[in-house]
Amino acid sequence: MLRRYDAAERLIAHLTATMPQESTDFLWRQKAIIAIARGDTKSAMAALDANPLRNLGVYGLNHMVANVLVMERDYTKAVEILQSVVEIARSRNLLPKPRQPGDDLWPRGVTLEKLGRIARFRGETEKARGYFEAARRIFEETLAKNPGASSWDESHALAYIAEIDAALGRKEDAIREGRRAVELWPVKRNAMLAPDVATYVAIAYMWSGERDAALQLLAEVAKLPVYPSFVGAPPGLSAGDLKLNPVWDELRSDPRFDKIVAEAAKPIKLD
């Protein structure tokens, strides 16, 4: 989280050499996250392939594989994985079945949102709309079930909705929802969740045509530790992610974006 990647890799190397192989899933995911932060998708995929759980149908791990494929712009393979990721995990009893509305946020909603992004990247407008609208319904159910709670699901639901409304052309709604999400989840409330929530809101601003607001928010988040999701669900804000992730393509021509990338490459100093 502090971008001290060399130190983290030394710990990973020590632990993978001393721990039972079947217990090293967490470490290989960390190694892949560090590789992406450095802009190295080949090493990221190699780390995921070396994971002892690689071929078991684990939901989060398959999402990380799809995420690397998106970074490489291999959308066809990424879609193939995402379209079956929930069903495969559930068929192997690796993912619980939803018991009530909203329980499906993590597996189903996030997957649909990712498929919507890829369709958008490809220019498949109607397909993207279908994915985004389906995902939005799930996030709405989550907020209705437990508004204002402190879990990952509830903290991110409104930010997801803001991003989706921006993608659907609902600019005023997206901006209002984005502002509300940032207000509800400041750093002082939860320093691990807040930067990630703000990153989704930056996407909402960007897709709403509010480039200045998006860049300002990204510049603030680039100075903060960002929790590296082990399912590759968040866009992340490492220098490598900013360079590779197609979600940021609309900002690449702005010189301010280059400064944000440079800031995101610096180790973070704690006061």
C-alpha cells in the first residue's frame, strides 16, 4: 500500500520459500499486484499462473487474471473468463449462493460492471448499457438493504452507481452520486476504503465530461495509500495501472495526467 515494492517482494520471496505451497495464494496475488504497479503484465500473469489455486475456479483469482488481460487489451479472453466466473466458482462450492437481495453484489454486480466497461472500451454501446443497467440494479438493492454501513459493499455501491450513471449519460445524477459517495467516505472515516471509492468517482466525473474534477480527485488519491484489491475489482491507482488501464484513456492527452502517474510511482511517507 505504501509502494515499497522492493521490501514487499523480499518478504514475499521469504514467505513463499518457507510456507506450505497450498497456503501461498495471498502471496502470489500480492506479487501480481506489484507487477501491475510496475507496468509489467507478463510478470503479473506469471505470478497468477504460479498460484497453487490457479486452476480451481476461484472467483477472485480469475477476476485478477481477467484484469491483467484487460490491461493487455485482450478483451476477448477477459470477457470469456468474466462471463463464466460466477457460475464456475459456485459449481465448485467456492462461492456462496445469495440468500437475499444485495448478497450478490460482490460476485455478480462487480462482474457485470467489468463486462460493461469492456463493452464500452470496444464501442459496443447497447451491450454496455445492458451490463451497466443490470449491475446498477444490484447496487441499488445493496444500498436499500443496508445504507450507510461500513462494509466494502456498502461503501462502494454508491460510487459504482455514479460510474454507471455516467456511462449511461445521466450526468447530473452521476455527479450528485459521486459527490455524495466522497462525502460519506472521507479518509478520516476509513483510510483504506476512501481512496478506492474516490477513484470510482473520478471515473464518473471523467465519463460525465468533468475532466478537471476527475483529474483533481485523482491527484489527491495518488498521494494516498490505496488498498490493493485481491480480486482486481477496483481500478487501482498505482503508476502501472494508470499507464495500462484503458479506463483512463480519455485523460492520457492531458499533461496533468502525466504528473499524476509520476506521483503514483512515489513511495508514500507516513507522517
